[in-house]
Amino acid sequence: MSEVTYQIVAHDGGYAYKVGDVFSETFPSRTDALQAAQAAAAEQQVPGSTEGIRPQDGAGGRHDGTAQGNDRPTAKVEG
């Protein structure tokens, strides 16, 4: 299973959370950014429904597949 880490950082005159190189909106306080990151991390882990998919490969062909709704990453908040 994959893991997603939300990091709380100073950003643009306030605080934000970031995942990889992507920043959230800027929050006025570290506490606000932390609460938003915790909410986002919780939502990241909510399972969905298993669905049939038809992804396209590099040659332009389509193939039947399944996206498992319970295959969610583990999410954590740091900082």
C-alpha cells in the first residue's frame, strides 16, 4: 500500500500543507494549516466503490480493468 505525507510548512506569509511539491492554499496560522491537513489526510483514506475501468495504454489501445475502491493510501501529517 502506498503512503501520502502531508507536511506543514511556512508558505507565502502564512502556513500551508504540502504533498510532494504541491502546496495547499495559505492559512493564517500553523494550527489552521494543521487542521486542514488532518481533514485532507482523513478524506484521502476514505474507501470508495470498486469500479470497472478502461484505461488507455501508450499505443492508444483500451483494456478492461478494475479500480479497487478499498485500495487507498495511508495518509499521515508531519510538522
